[in-house]
Amino acid sequence: MSTSSPYQFEWISHNGACRLEDGGESLRMLSFGGWVDGHSLREFAADYFEALRPLIMAAGKHVTDGGVRLTGRQHQSEPKGALRVTREDGGVLFTDDEGKAYTVATFAGSFRAWGDFIAAAWNTHNEAGGIPERFSYMDFYY
């Protein structure tokens, strides 16, 4: 984990993340997928409420720093395919209007949504490094 990030990331199973969702402890990162090539993580994050944007940026950096290129299928089937996220102090990230704590980020069972996120993370990484290659959700779909 980057020392500049207030978040801790742990890779857990998608089923484990879904069990946490059932307990009201999840944060579903909903996205329908199907973006064209070239979208950045900042553009991806702009579709979410403001409090979530720093987390998405940090999660994207965590993905590229770790060389993660899991597909949507792997996100849902690998033993370590989903991200559990907490603050550095182990606390919850934030709560909703009903006071439920959210500590898990999943992608609503969507291969395309996961592909969008991974493509946006790698597009941002490549752009920062001057690498011309751009991805779309289909590169990380299945």
C-alpha cells in the first residue's frame, strides 16, 4: 500500500464480498460498462458520489502498482478477486444515510463494470507513463 493512501486494500473472494454485502457492509461500485477506449480513472470516478472518488483513485493505483489485470470472470471466480477496503486505522470508510458502514468494494456482479474499472486504471497508468496503449472494458471482460 502506498504510504500516501489512507486506505488499506485486501483481496478477498467475490463470494466473501457478497456475504459482507448481505450484512450491509458493502459499497457497490455500479457501472454498466461499454466505454470506448481512452477513459481515465478520473472520468470513471466522476460517475460516483464525491466521497467515493478518492477511494476509486486509490484503488486504481493499488491495482496498477500490483500489476493486477484480472478479468470480470476472474473477479467473480478467483479466490482473491474482490477488494475489501478499510481506512489505514482499520475503521470504516463512511456511512450511508441510514448509518450503515461500508467497507467492501464490489462491482455488482458485472463483468463489464469490473472491466471498466480495470481499463480506466490501466489507461491512467499508461497515460502518466507516456504509453499510448488504451483499453476498453472488453479487454478485461472475460
